[in-house]
Amino acid sequence: MGEYQKIEMKKKKNIVLIAHDNKKHDLLEWAKFNKELLLEHTLSATGTTGQLLEGALGIKIARLKSGPLGGDLQIGARIAEGLVDCVIFFWDPLEPQPHDPDVKALLRIAVVWNIPVACNRSSADFMISSSLMNGAYERLVPDYSSYLQRPAP
């Protein structure tokens, strides 16, 4: 798998916003501070986070299921389908989550498809303020064709 394919991210990015319960306040503050930048993109979020963001920002956000009810898996599927450009996920590393395997699967699939992921406020600040957010960007993804064509075990 030494070859890569280029996947273009448009100027208007598809950004997913997620926050564990103990981090929702932080994400809301961050989103309010960065509202003008976020408005330049298409936003989606998991259930409760999306509801809170809609109220705080006064905008419509595509809302998926709550994380523990399948929202993390929905986002993972959207990543695999090429429908997500960036993930901003304020997760709580000190609080056990009932859907921890789903969280790990989401983060894993984001790495597989080379999706930028910000897991805290500092990395989200760097991501949203990057000059790469202002235009199209070609994301390099390993060419998985040899993996897909391998003989079944």
C-alpha cells in the first residue's frame, strides 16, 4: 500500500462536532467564539451536542443520533463514505463512556481515511484557524485497492 490517492476537500468543509457530557460546555464556548468561521462550513453533530449548538449559535445543524445510541457509528460511516472533512471531538479521557468501543472505532476510521481530528480546545483552535481551512485541500489517502482485491481468507 505504498500508493496514495488524492481526495479533494472543497473550500466549504463538512465539519462534525462532538462532545462528551463533561466537555459540552467547552465545545459550546469554543463554537460561540468561532461562530463566524464555522458559518463558512457545513456542520453536523451528534444528538444532544447538536441541539445545544443550534440553541447557542442560532443556526441549523444536521443532527445525528446521540453518541451512545449510534451517533458515533453514523459519523464513522459518513467518514467511510467520504462525507466528512474534519472532526472536532471534545472527548473526556477521564470519564468512562458506555460507548467507548464506538468512540475508538470513530477515531480509528478517521485515521484510516486521513481525516483531521481535533480532540481538545487547543487542537480545535489550530484546526479552525489554519490557512488550509480557507480553500480547497487535497487529502492523501492510502490506495486501498490491493487490500480490497486480496483473496478472501
